Amino acid sequence: MSGQPLGLSLKVSWYLMKMRLTRREKFPLTMILEPLEKCNLACIGCGRIHEYEPVIDKLMTVEEAMRAVDDCDAPVVSIAGGEPTMHPQIGEIVAGIIERGKYVYLCTNALLFKKAFKVIPPSPKFSFVVHLDGLRETHDIAVDRKGVYDVAIKMIKEAKERGYRVCTNTTLYSGNQPVEYHELFAMLNDLGVEGMMVSPGFEYKEVADQPIFMQRQEAQNFFRRIFEGTKKGTRFYNNPLYRDFLQGKRDYECSQWSTPTYTVMGWRKPCYLLSTEGHAETFIELMDTTPWDKYGYGKDSRCDTCMMHCGYEGSAIMEAMSKPSVGWEMFKRTVLTKD
Ligand code: SF4
Ligand code: SF4
């Protein structure tokens, strides 16, 4: 079942129609904004805090963030990092993006939730995305600190009581059992979480020595067992075609250009996960000079284990846009049957 608000679905549909009419082939759907790379955790699967170690104290200014949001002009902005709530001006950054009519998803590990509640008011265009990789033991191992799971659940409950929209983001690693995720998703559904995002962990070179990353076929089998055992009516944020892809029922080429990432060092080339080509100074430079076709499954060995939404969820939307039968299936499963 889709956990996206209707207003967002309409905004994205209108945006896609405009892109089609103007015959743009490559365009952003969701922009990822990283206003700092510093974090108050050191999760075992996180490449960010290692890769950006030399600039770990750097803060993006509000003006820099707004310029990037305006240049990119995607209808959705996902704020990540690092831990975004550690940024001293996170309230102004969120407010500035909402003022521009865009939907904001703020990814957080929950540790600073009381500060976040003070500086960010509830809005239909704003959602917290709470990081939750499993039930208590699994999550606390993934984030390498005891007690974080309990804080995350507390944040979800309090945020719902205060009128915030809340989503969750779960990264799946090797060695866990599907039944744990059946329990986790059922519990989050009962807590009123609007949309649950799922994807397998990406094997960043900085943490590749850890035996926690699934190969593609292993991940597909795992996702099939997870989705088959999940209760009907579970509100997943990811669209149903992308969920088919995760289970190996559909095949897509990567469309990393649909999810550009702006960091304290500029626009990452080519994607949220790899920065092979360094960073571009402007959005136009990113779009015009990145050799997009060099990357993706079967083209670059580092992409072989990647099934992340930043590369493939946009591909599912593009297919729905270009093939009427697939577009109808997406509409039916998202709106009518609430698959
Ligand atoms: S909370 Fe996020 S940014 Fe921080 S260490 Fe964990 S994965 Fe990395
Ligand atoms: S498959 Fe796409 S999104 Fe994934 S790492 Fe490669 S270029 Fe990036």
C-alpha cells in the first residue's frame, strides 16, 4: 500500500507531465540535500562519515542550500547527511524549502528529536524519516549503540502525537530473518507511520570489509520472503513497481540522474552512493558533464550490488510514464487496490 500523500502524488504527476511536454529526457525527481556530513552515531554500514572525514565539520549555509534547491527544482527534497538535526539552521532550511512549495523528507537517527520538534513545526509538506534497521537488538547493532532503538520508537510516538507526518527508512543487511521485518513493519503500521522505505545496504568501499552486504540474487530472494509475509495494508513509501524490482520480478536500468545529491562539497557525480567523478559546482554542470551511461548494473562492478531507491525507484516511475499499461498498473496498485 502506498504511503505517499495525495497532494504529493498530484504534484509529481503534474511535474512529470511538464517534463514530458518539454521533452526532457533526464530530470530530477527527488533531490538529496546534505547540509552537513557530521553525525552523532557511527553506524557499521555508513560510508558517509568516512568519505567526508576531511570536511566533517563543514556546514552548508542556508543560502547555499536554497540556491541548490532552486537550481535543481525537484518537487521533493530529502534532507540527509550526516545527521541533519545537528545543523544549527536546520529549521530555516526546512522552512525555506517548504516556502518553495516542495515536499521535504528529513532523515534522522532520532537522537536529537526534542531539538527537531522545537525548530521544525508540523506541516502537510514535511515528514520525518526515522532510521530503523530492525527490532531492538538488530537496530542497536546496526547503529553500534545500545538504546537508540528505544529513542527512535519514542520519537515516532511523540511525533505522531504532535501532528507530524512520520516515515521510516530501513536498510536490510545479510544475516537477519524475514520474520523480524514482518514484525517490525506490522508494529510501525500500528504506530501510524505513513510510509516505510526499504532497500538493501550498499557496499561502500569504505566499509566493504564487513560481511553484512547482500549480493543481488540474495537480496531479491530476501525481499520476496519479506513482502510475501508482510500483512496486507502495510504502508510502504516505495512505489509498487520498485518493490517488484527489489524482488527480481522486474528489471530496470539505473537512472541515478533522477536523484541528484548536493553536499557540502557540491553536487556528487554520478550519484548518492558513488563520487567517482568528484563534485560539480552547479546543477547544470552535474547534468551536462556526468557520463551517466557509464554506470549501473553490468557496466561498473561497484554497481553490481546496488538496488537502492536513488538509482531504481525513478526508473520505475519513468517506465510508468512512458508505457500506458504500466502507468495504469502503477495507478491501480497505488490508488485503487492499495497494493
Ligand atoms: S545515522 Fe546515518 S549518517 Fe549517521 S552514521 Fe548512521 S547511517 Fe551514517
Ligand atoms: S547502480 Fe546507479 S545508483 Fe547504484 S551505485 Fe551505480 S550509479 Fe549509483
